[in-house]
Amino acid sequence: MRPTRRSILMAPLLAAPALRASARGGPVVVIGAGSAGLAAAALLRNAGQSVTLVEARDRIGGRAFTDRALGPDCPFDAGAEYIHWAEHNPWAPIARAAGVRFAHEDGWARTLTIDGRPATEAERTARRAGFSGLDALLEPKGDDRSLAEAARTGGPAAEQAAAGLSRLSLGEDPERVSAADYDRLWSGTDLWVDGYGALVARHFGDLPVRLGCPVRAIDWSEPEVRVETALGTLGAVAIIVTVPVGVLKSGAIRFTPGLPDGHRVALDGLHMGAYTKIGLRLDPAKIDPAAFGDAVSIATGGPTLYFEMGPFGRPLAVANLGGDGARDLCRAGEAAAVALATERLGAILGDRARGAVQAGRLAAWWTDPYANGSYAIVAPGHAEARERLRGPVGGRVFFAGEALAGGGAMTVGGATLDGERAARDVLKVLGT
């Protein structure tokens, strides 16, 4: 089953002394220049509110990132690539107005290999059958159980299908995913975008951003919030924190006082999935990946890989995987990940693939210290965690991002809408 899912005006570097902010006349500091932080800062700026946007990376976009490491003719989206629920996703009209390309696919891989051999027709049929009726099995039955438990009543084929769905769309093993939260996710048309990360960067390219500026501590003990960064300290009338849940849970940002019990409980119920991609640049003289169509590689005791073959006509194969197998591969590093993807691709394409891989690139979100995972997953028994994390702290500290986006969670569109929601909440508190 198919997983569905710079131009920057640099502001002056921060000075070491804190910037002073009056009760209503000082800046709002937005932490994180992913889609949520960018959207929040843009709305605040457009409302006439002074705003300072800081970002730990040397680029904007966060987990929406078009990677060009394999060459200018082989860009691929290392993070988000689909505009989900396009009927009401704000990025659908933005993408159309920008003239970006979309791709279409039928939802099923053309090729299936199991332990390095082509699957039999019976195996292909059994795999499809496992997905039949899966949605009904995964519907909540009054308790907040896991996807794995919900699928169990459907038998082994349904359990295997639930595992594939969970790992290749959520980036997590099904035992750790709340079926109630999964049921709340919005659905609709998925648009596969050529360069989603590049689109986000272009759209917000006129926002002043202080790059290379990770936040170390937030002190909200006084009316003026003090934000300690690697480049100095900022004062603010309010802050919007949009860093991923993985960063919040890591303790990389120290809060003084500590976060209230309700927010800590909410964070306990959230964790990061490990959706991962491995891009392989192919020699077009040896192989045309688009001629083979997308492929799934299943291995006993190893991760399942979904290969996007020749996306947008490029000489690329992009392997997708998730769950604990993806975590292990991220820890093993790029060389090991590229070797595994190359081996699996060789089993799919046979002798024609020999020597065809020219270079590889691992999108290791799990080991990225500014992400610590792909997107936020709700654990079984914690279905209300996203909503609980939305509450402001002391009327001055606000949280936003894909983790808090309700039905739009785990998407760029959801993060964008939630960043705008947080910005409106701040303006309401400030009376502007």
C-alpha cells in the first residue's frame, strides 16, 4: 500500500544582553521556523505585531525539506511530500498558484518481493486481502487501544496490513499508536508535490529569520519572558514554541519554572515516529526506474521498504520505511542505510541494477537533534494528549505545531493551521 502522506532576509545577529519588552509593546518570539512557526510569524507580522523568529537550523522549513545533495537534477523531499486532505489544506491553493507539479499514482506498488524473490500471485492476493476491511477493524470500539490490538480480531493478514500501514504512513510500529487518535485524522485527496519543502521555503522567503539560533532555555517566571539562545538572550511579551515534540521531550530546552503538570502529562502521551527515506541516484544509462513502477521489499526479520521509482521522471529511487527498523537504520548511519537500500533494489531489479546506484542520501530524522523523529504519535491510552498540549502557560507561553493539529496532525497543512491558531491566541491575549 502506498504511504500517503531561500531566499531569507537575514536579521542582525542577537546581541548578548536581553532585549527589553514592555507589557504590550515588545516582540513576540516564535521558536522554530518550520511551517507552524513560519505561519505564526507571518500572521503576527501581518497584524502589525512585532515578532522575532528564531531557528536552530541553517535553513527554514523544518521537516518540510527538499534535499538536493544527490545533485541539482535529483532533488527529493526528505520530509513531507504530500498535501494531504487537499480539499481544505491551505497548501493546495498555494501550490497551484505557484505552478508546482503534482504526480498521481494508483495506491499499489507494481512489484512485491519477499526475502529477495518475486512474490507469488497468492502472496500478492493475500497482502491485498489483508487491507480489505482494515478501516472498519481500526475504528475505535469505546476504548483507546492500539492499532495492533484493533487489527488482531481480523487475523494474521489484518495484523500484517496494520503493521504495514502504521510503519509506512505513520512511521511507527502499530502497538504504539492510539487507534482513537488515528481515527480522528482528516482524510481527502492526497497531492504528491514536486518539491514540497522548496515550496514552503519560497512561500515564506520574505520573513526575517535568525538562523543557527537554537534555544537553550525559557524563563517565564516574570511578566517578560526571557529566551536564552546560542546567540544571546531575548525578551518577549509572549512566545510561541513550535519545536517538535521530540525536542521538547529531550530536555534540550529548559523551562523555568518547569511546565505545569497538565503539559507534562500531555508530553508523556506523545512520542515521535521514525518515518525515514533513503534516496538513491541511479545511472540513467543503465536503468530507467520509472519503467518498473513502485515496489515493496519485505524481508523476514528486517524492515519493509517502499520504493518510489523515478519520481517526477528523475533518475531516482527513494526508499521509505518506518518504525523500529527505521530507528535502527538511522543509528547505523548513512553508509549502512544506502547499502541496505541498494541491496533491496538489486533484488527487485535484478542484474539490470548492477552498478546503477551512483550515490545515496539518508534522511535520518530520528537522529536529527532538531527533530528527534518524523512527527508526533499519540500512544494508546492518551487520545487527548494533542488537545491538552495546546493550552497556554501563564498566558505567555504558547505551543503550536503538527503535534497539536488535531485531525491535521503529522502534516505540513496541519502545522500551518495550528501556527496560525496560536498566533491568533497570542493576539487575543495581547489585545491587538
